[in-house]
Amino acid sequence: MPKKKLIRFEQISSFPNVVQPDEHYPISDHPLKGKWSEMHFGNSHNLILEIGCGKGEYTLAMAGKNPHINHIGIDIKGDRIWRGAHDAINQNLHNAAFLRIQAQLLNYYFAPGEVSEIWLTFPDPQQQKSRERIRLTSPYFLVIYRNVLKPQGVVHLKTDHDMLFAYTLDLVKKNGHTVNFQTKNLYNEQQTPNGLLTECKTHYENIYINKGVPIKYLQFMFG
């Protein structure tokens, strides 16, 4: 492993805005489960998750725009978490934190109804049929999201990928969930449900926009 990555792995263990569990099997519930706003952020604000946050640019952008909402970026890659956490500290974003876990473990870290919104920003589409279960919008993950979300909690999907967008939309409709908003070209819409949709962008989103790739967006609630 490159020396730079090793240094970053050591540093994030001391960052106050990073939770990096030392997992043991079988996994047990984390002490912060059900208490994130109270114990980690020291308030009673709503909680928004970004799953697969990468370097955290979207989590930080949303945290900067929404100072009275708590934001947690989730990713398994430590060097990516380091960048987001480091930038959050430099920007004094006390409502932004990072959790280094795999997404399938959410139920061990968040209580039922603890989360207000979940953002999936440009997840790997996992195109092969054999990898459907690990798509972040597969039935497997939707069950997990539904459990941790509040009633009427919202899931957001931003993607450049036609298949993933169509797959998710079809799955949502077939299961009787509520589609709040959908578009195959977000930046061509006259109106969107939230101005932050076009104000906040990920690194890859900017790349796709510059290449002229339409950005797809889906917002839904569980029925």
C-alpha cells in the first residue's frame, strides 16, 4: 500500500468527524445507533446520508447549504473519507461527518426511522445481471433504506447511467412506491423540487456535464 494512503488511514482515526468502526463478527449495533444527532452532532436536527460518498464533495456541499441539517457521508474507502473529512474540518462544517462502513451494514448503525433522506450520487451501476444484488438500488438495499428512513423519508438517485435509472424507476413503480420527481435530463428542467439539485455537484457529475452527458435524477418515497 502506498505510504500516502497509510498516513491517511492513521490520520482519519484521529479526526473528530470520522467514525471508523473496528468491526467484529458477528457485528453488533454501534453505540451511536439511534443517537447520531444527539451524541455525535450535539443537536436534534434531521439526518441525511450520502451512500458511496467518495471524497465527500456532495456531502460537504449540502452541509454548507443546510447548516441546520446533519449530514453523514458513507464510504468504505479510507483515503476517500480522509479527503472529505479533512475538507470539512478546514471549512468548519460541524454538521458534516463521515462513516467508513459498507452500505449493507446500515441497520447496525442507524435505528429505524432515524434518517430523513438518503442520497445515492453516481453509484456504480453494476451492469452484469449477476451483480444486481449489489446495485445500491437493488431490492436488497431498498429494504435496508426503508428500515432506517423516517415515514415519508426520501431517496434521491443521481446518475449518468441509463440502465441504472430505468432499472430503479421500474423497481420503484412495480413495488408501489411513490415517485416524487423523475427526469432524464436534470439540467434541462425548467423546475426542480430542490434548487440544491443543480447547485451541488460531485466530481464525476461535473465531468459528465462537461462531456454533454445528460444527468438522470429520481426522487421517491416508500409506499
